[in-house]
Amino acid sequence: MKKKFNIAVVGLGQVGLYLLNELKNKRKNLELITGKKINVVAISAKNIKKKRKFKINKKIFFSNPLDIFKKTKVDILFEAIGLSNGISKKVVEAALKNKIHVITPNKALISKHGDLLAKLAEQNKVNLQFEASVAGGIPILKSIKEGLASNKISKVYGILNGTTNYILSEMENTNESFERVLKKAQKLGYAEPGNPKLDLNGFDAFAKVRILSALAFNNKISKHKCIMEGIENIDLKDIKIANQLNLRIKLLGISEIINNQLFETVHPCMVSNNSYIGNVSGVMNAVITQGKPVGESILQGEGAGPGPTSSSLLSDLVSILRGNSNNPFGTPSSLRKKLKPFNSNNYTNSLYLRFEVKDKSGVLSMITNRLAKYNISIKRIIQTPDKLNKKATIVIITHKTSEINSKNCLSIFKKNKNILKFPTLIRLYN
């Protein structure tokens, strides 16, 4: 049995640098719990001269990570570049083909190329570990792959993005606008300082949903188009109205099997203030699985940042050092199936609809008539006039209706002179 493992760390951003420091500080502890010695023999990043929080060993620095395989003997490679294609994919493919174990927190890469990379890992009898790609420090992937392996899982859902959860929680707590809270999140390092778009538009959470689906339902990573909405259009006004209704807005990622078909979605939801998910606040993530015979399982913890991410990366390292070899998605690639997509037009929810209108007689009846035309029945109406500006806010809570009904109905309001802006739609979580 191998006693010494050579390690390469590729990508020295926040996560890669923090990991490198953890490998140095926890070296003795890792040896104690695994009986194996580790040695970092190669590191790589774009710029050797960049100022960094922790000191790096320039003697083992490679500006081109692909040179590592030609010049150094490596057993385990950490990929922390974070791209879905390009150099991230090339490095991981090269490592696997060279029979090197790979550990990565890169959800964009795994959600796009996970099937191909898993097959490569299996062919070369090495591990491809990506626990840190979903929900940071929460060991959700290991739970599905190992702890819940004998269960038939029917649904996985939860709060999968710490940035959006922080923004929604902070807007509620401080009564500050989306823009102001976003700036605060960027200062604190919870949101990308340059372009936080992939967090805000739901893409980050959706990549994680696709990974969770593949593990939970033993299916190939789905490629079909689904509902993906972020929080950019959530107004402070919506958060205040939700509070009046004893509800709270959360960005949820949902994956479930409906009539033997796969349904995946990410969108803002109104959930009860009294529910478990409604009380997961700040940068916290929470993942809930439903299966038989176990019932409902919940895991909660910090989902972002270099600390929680490194915790999962080191957990994967421990697994490899202990000799635990496994198929990347739990089931061998040859046995993973392709599930048909559930038609999202048939997805049903109660809806929260907010209309900003001219304060004129007949406007409310025009709206309710249009809703009735599309079989959307009304549960509750809240009307708040703004006499000074001759405007009004109309909030309608509907009974359950299908996605196609709401889409067709709302499209009518685009060209109505009495509707001042396109209606805000938020689904009520069933």
C-alpha cells in the first residue's frame, strides 16, 4: 500500500490559496487520521507575482498547469480554477488520463462535463471527487452516495446559494434595497466583486441541482431546458408584503421525479415563516432529501467561502488517502440512465402576482377578468392606493395553476396602458 502521496494544487484564487495553507497546517493531522504522508509538489496559477494572503513556494510554481504532468510525479490533483471549459477541463482530463486522482469544487465543470469525466476516472481506476461543488462544507453528496445509498430518493431541494440567501435575508432585516444589500455582500466577500451575475440569476444553484439529480436518481446529467430564475427582480416591496402574509422569499433549487420523469428548477419561492426552510437565513445553505424508507433528511451549514469549501476538499482527500475508491456518481457510468424531462408547462403552483397600475376605476376588474379567462382563480387580493401619484399596487394570491396558464395570461399585460410595469410573479412553494 502506498504511503506517500504527491499533491498538485491548480488555481490559487480564494479557495486554492486557502486550501494550500490548510494542507500545510493540517499535514500532521492528516497523517494521523489516514496513516499516509502528503507532499505538495506542484502549484499553478496565472500570475506568480500577484500579491497573495499566504506565502507560496515559487520553486514548485508552474505558470502552465499542463507542464506539471511532464515534469513532476503527482498522485492527487486539486483543480480550483473554476471554469466550465478551457484550462479547467484540459487539466482534469489530463490528470485522469495520467491515472491521477482529481478533487474539485468546480460545479460548472461537473454539471457540464461530469459524465465524460466520470467515465474517464472509471476507465483509469482513479477517483474524481467533487463534494465541495454543492453546498460548500455540507457533506450532501457523500450522504446521498453512501449514507442514503439504499434509499429510493424521490426529491432533493433546498437553498443552494449562500449569496442570494444572504441578500434576501439582509433585505428583510434592514429594509434596504436589493442594490444596497448587493454592495454590502460584495464588500463582505459573499458576492463576486466584479460580476455576481451567476449567483443572482440562478445559474450557480442550477448547476448544483443538476449534480444532485445525477447522484440522487442515478441518471446522466440532464441537458434539457428548465425554469431558471434568479432574484434580480425581487423588490423590497415584495419582501414586506410577504411578511404581512406570514411568508418569506427564498431562492430554491428543486429536483424531483414526477411520473417517472425528471423535473429540475431554480426560482424564488414564497415559503411559510413557520417552515424549516423559511428560517434558514444569511449565507447558510440547507438541503432536504425525501426518500423511502428514510423519509425526510435535512443537512444545513455554510455553503460558501474558502473555509467551508476547503473542509469538503480535505474530506475528499481523506477519502482517497484511506483508499476508498468509488464511482464518481455512486453508480457505474454504464448503469446510469437518461431520464425523460417532465414538461415544465405542467408545473403547478399558487402564485403571488404584484401589479403596479394607474389608480383608475375598472383596472382591478380588467385584471381579474383576464385571470379568469385563463382559469386562474383568486384566493386573496390586497390593494394599496398611492393617491398622491395616482397609482396603486395590487397583489393577488391565486389558487394553484399551471406554468403555461400563468405564462399565457401574463403576456397579455405587456401592452396595457394601465399596467405601469410588467407584473412580478413569485411562486408559492407547495
